[in-house]
Amino acid sequence: MSTQAAGASFVRSELLPDRPPPANLVGIFPLLRERLFSNWLNIALTLMSLAIIVLVVPPLVRFLFIDAVWTGTSRDACVSSSGACWPFIQAKIGQFIYGFYPAELYWRPNLVFIAGALLVLPLLIPAAPLKKLNAILFLGVYPFFAFVILNGGNLDLRRFLIGRFVRLDGLPLVGEVAGLKLVFWLDFLLSGTALLAVAIIASAIIGASARAVAKTLLLVLGCIALALLAVDFDFGLQPVGTRSWGGLLVTLVVAITGIVASLPLGILLALGRRSEMPIVRFASVVFIEFWRGVPLVTVLFFATYMLPFFLPAGVNFDGLLRALIGVTLFSAAYMAEVIRGGLQAIPKGQYEGAASLGLGYWQTMNRIVLPQALVIVIPGIVNSFIALFKDTTLVLIVSIFDLLGQLRAAFSDPNWSSPTTLFTGFAFAGIVYFIFCAGMSRYALYLERRAAHGSR
Amino acid sequence: MKKFISTGLIVVGLAFVTFGVAAQAPEAGKAKSTLDQVKDKGFLQCGVSQGLPGFSTPDDKGNWTGLDVDLCRAVAAAIFNDPTKVRYSPLTAKDRFTALQSGEVDVLSRNTTWTMSRDTSLGLNFAGIIYFDGQGFMGRKSLKVSSALELSGASVCTQTGTTTELNVADFFRSRNMKYEVVAFATADEALKAYEAGRCDTFTSDVSQLYALKLKLAKQEEHIILPEVISKEPLGPLVRHGDDRWLDVVKWTLYAMINAEEYGVNSKNVDEMLKSANPEVKRLLGVEGSFGEGVGLTNDWIVRIVKLVGNYGEAFDRNVGAGSKLGIDRGQNRLWSKGGLQYAPPVR
């Protein structure tokens, strides 16, 4: 009893309360000294940064806000001011966002923007449900929806496969139902049947399951038919050719298509480059090195102006489509190398472990390797995405006006030409690009942190 | 992520196949003349600049406007009776000729200087001169110089790597005048330097001088001197090998100039149809069948003038006194008023 009481006097039963920090460490000044003025180098850096801020920020604020002109209808409002000419942006904002899209049809791009945002946001939020359906909707349905709404659909389809070799136009079936040319769909039906027959015979010869092959082919043909139906059907929308698209609309179309399409293509190319099959490996290496060896400007220029020389007369790809394919293949090559870096970082034990569990190649890749590899290269992937987003401005050289192109065209309007128009325009474009690029990189940081939590 | 990749791959493949098939345009016969092709398409594909003040620039509503654009609108008015049936391909200086050669555009109306090498080696034809441009000088009023000949000893701001630099050298040396060239990579930089006082005078093509003058903070302190020291005739181009199409474009331009000469404009064209003047009668298709000669209808010039205007109206509206640019007509006056604009007669 007494020993217990004596022990109690030696051993504390509770922690001492926290004491306040020493007086010379409290408050803002010690903090500043610690963080900004701890040694000579820090002092120099701090002073330099302060000088830069003082030099840059007040003039910027003055230009953008204080001296800026906010209202007006022409250059006369801005010509005598030394600040930004915001009425210029106001007058041209429609062109900056939609390009030469007819003003009375702005609801169509708006609808596409809203639908895109509604589909992308839940994909980006990990906690949102129905990821698979969402992904199918965004990747599978949305592109066609967006195309039909923006372009108007009701394309003039005439020949599928057989029609290219045999003239079907002579048949009595030259009618048209709701924008669908019967000749084309007859062609499609015949071509599909022929393909199916060939596939069944081929699978019988090599001894594969004819049933499975036919099923896959039918599924693929069905999807193509649905897609073609969507773009061929006459929804009664006024057609707006891609020539009239422009501004942020084109920037987003090119960037999102490039981003969404280059990732799977890049993964495939990266896997191909590390494949043990020589032909696949060789083909991937050639593809990647070819596209990495050519500047994007050359690719776009070639696709737009040289291709018509080589294609047979009358075959005419849409200009924007050509640029899209060029941008996608180009960025896929870069993406492949980024992803290959991730693949090489996965220890051999992972592959061996998967093999010991009896997983096949695709199972190994899908379930073991890629999930780890892609997380490793998130910074690289996002880097590529941001680079691609900014590279989209190069479509200007093939006469497609993205945001920057539209801006440059607007500079030439004598009605708005003033000493500050140029700076105002570039400030505006800089802000828009910054919002998108910074958004992407912040989201990538969040993804990385989340993945790091999982592996800790 | 795992499933998305394979789904994504399939979708991308599908999309390209679909749009690949979809993008095939209907067959266009190669032997067809450009005029017939344009009529079949229902619109004129016109190559313009990516923005040049007064010549081709989008206005606030996104419509292309300018002198070069008005030529395209006039051709469309002549063919379709609708000047809006034009689609514009904004082209860079580098790719403009390729675009015309490859058939991307039907007519190139993009402030292109007519030179012998361009006319003879590119497989293209110039269809007339829509604007006589030339190099000029801009200077401060405070210099009290009223002619380029008084510029001896001046420093000259210019854009590097263009013929402007050579022209300046020729101009000063042939007159034994001293000068100093200060060259910059872009016109905007050169203008900034001029505005900051780095040089006494700024030289460029006159049309560009007027456009750049708008960017000066105090434009009333600067004047553009009357001398023009080089020849830069700007005109529309078409491909070799289709002379009928060349005729259409060339005579559209001549029609606008002739209309001005005979006093026919967009407001009085209907009254002018009743004119007793045989020249006007022929011009407006009241007499003769000149329109049918180029594959159009006889009232084609009536449509051009009514819907787009005569040359003087187009000039005034886009680059002349009626525009912000306020370019002096100068060499672009009609020949009958001391200028160079001269069109062969319609007869």
C-alpha cells in the first residue's frame, strides 16, 4: 500500500500540459525569419522575389483592371487608354468560343459542352457510381452524339465496301428514307454478309470456333451499323461543316479527341514495343519512331495539303478529321514511350508471380502490370496531355482556327485595332489556357496522392 | 481503368472506321470544269488570309469582310445570285499556293503580289489586279517632312527578311541619300520601336502602314508620305488549265471596275438598266449576251453590283474613307481620274 503511494509520487499519471513556445519564436517575425531570411542565400532570394513581384504585379493589375476599358463598341473606346480593351473580348467572345459557327445555332455546341461536362465529371470523381456505364456513354456514345449535334449529321453516304468495286447505283433501290440512302445500306448488308461468310470459311479452315468468330464479327458490324446510322440519319438539323467550327470549340474537340484516343493507342503501342513477337515489336518501333521523328507541323501540313495529291480524285477527307487523325497518331507515339517507361519500372517478379498464378498475357497486363505501370507514369501522361492541349494551336497552320487562331484573326479587324488590343487578346488567351492546363495538373496531383494512399 | 482501355481501343477504332467511311465525299468528276463544280457544290471555296485589315478579316458577327473577300462575294453573286454562298479557307502565306494547286480552294483572293515568277512557275494564273499596293513611309508630323525625298539621313524601321529592306536600300542609294536601317523580326516589333522613337520613319506596304497606324497610341501625330517606292500589285489567282474559270474571275473584277467607271452602283443599278448609254446597256446585259459568254446569265453584272457593289464602293467600304483604315485611293483611282485601275470594255 505504502509502496504504491510512494510509486505514485515518482510516476506521473498524466502528461504535463503543453507549454507555450519561447517568446522569440512566437508571431509572424520569427516565422518570416525562419522561412525567408534564415541565411544569406535565402535573404537574397527573398529580396529578388519581392522585387519581381513589385515590378510585375502592380503594372499587371493596373493594365488588367484599373486602367482597363470595360465598355465600348469600337476601337474609339480603347484607343486613348493604356489598359486592357475588354470590349474587344466582349465583341469577339462568340468567335473565341464557337469560331464561325452560326450564332443562331450556338445552342448546339452548348448542348455538346454541357453533355460532355455531365459525362466527364462523374468519370473524374472516384466516388461516383456507374463508372462502366459512364465510360461507355462517354467513349462510345458521346463522340457520335457530339458529331451529329455539331455537324448536323445526315452525311451523304453512298458506298460501303462492295460499292467501291461494283456499281450498285444502277439498281432500282435508289430511294432515300429519312436521309438514309438505300443503296448504301444495301451495300452494307451485302458487305456484312460477305465478310461473315469469309470469316466462317476462314475459321473452318484454321479450325477455330466458327460460332465465336461469327459472334464477334456480328457484334463489331452491329456497332459500325449503329454508328453509321447515327451519322447518316436525318435529324432535321441544319448542317454546319467543320469549316465553320473554331475557337475554344475546336481546341476542345482536338484536345479531347487526341487525349482520349491517344491513351489506349499508346498503351497498345507500348505493349507492342515490349512484345516478344518480332513482327509486332518491329511494327510498333517503326510506328513510334516514325511519328516521333516528324514534327507535328509537318504531320498536319502533310495531312492537309499533300494527301489530296495522293488520294484518288473525288476522295476528300474533312480537314478537321485529317488534323484529328494526325494529332491522335502523333500523340499516341509519345504516349507509348511514356507508358513504356512505366512498364519497365514494374519488377520482373510481378510478371513471374502472375505467370505462376496461371494468368495469360492479357490478364497479366490488365490486372497486374498496367494498373501499377499507369499509376507510376501519371505525371508523364498528364505532361503529354498538357503538351497536346497546347499543341492544338498548331492546327492554325492548316487553316483551322482554334482559340489562338480566332484571336489572331480578330486582331486584324480594323474596327478594333488599337495600341492595347494585342495585349488584351493574349492576356485573355493566356488566362483560358492557364485555367485548363492548371486544372489538368491539379487533378493529376490529386490522382497521384490517391494512388499513393492505396499503395502505402 | 482496365476495362476502359479495351473499350476505349475498340471505340477509337470504330470511330475512325465510321468517320473514314463517312468522310468519303461523293464522286466529283475530274474532267468537270471548275465553274460546273462550283455550281454543283452550291458554293464557292475561297482562299483568304488569316486576317489582314481591310482585305480579309472577320467582323464582330464572324462574317468575313474586306476587299479580297468582296471579290469572292462578287463571284458568288455572279454565279448564284447570292453573295453569301462562299466558304472561306483562311490560309497562311506559305500554304496558299498549295491550297489552290491541290484544289482545296477554287479561287485564291489573298493579297498576293503579282510577280513574274509566281505567274510562270506555280501553275497558277493571276486574274487581274484588285489593289495596287506599294511600299511607303510613315513619319512623325513633328519631323516636318512632306515627301520621302526629304528623308536623307533618316533612320528607317522595317521588318527584316522581306523585300521592303531591299527596296529601301535601292530607293536611298539611287538618290544618293544617307539612311540607316533598323530591322526587326515582326512588323509589330518594328512599329513599337518606331513609336518609341528608335527611328524617324517606318516603312512597309502602304496598306499595312494604314493598318499599323491604328495601333499607335497617338495616330494623329503620324502621317503617311505620298511616295510609293515599289510595285506590289495584289490580285486573285486561279489554277492553270481552266481558262473558262479564269474568265469568270477576271471579268468579275473587271465588271466591278467598269461599273464604277460608268457610274453604276448598288443603289442606282435598277435605274441604270433603263440607261440609253450603249456602254451601260452592254455592261448590264440589256444588249448583247456577254454573260452567257462566260457561262453565266446576261444579267450577271447587275447581280454583282446590286449585291456587292462596284469597285469604288467596295474600296471605300473596306479600306477607303468609309472604313477605319481611311486609305487614300491613290494609284487605285480609275484611269480616268489619274489612277491605274483600268478594265477592258465589255463589248
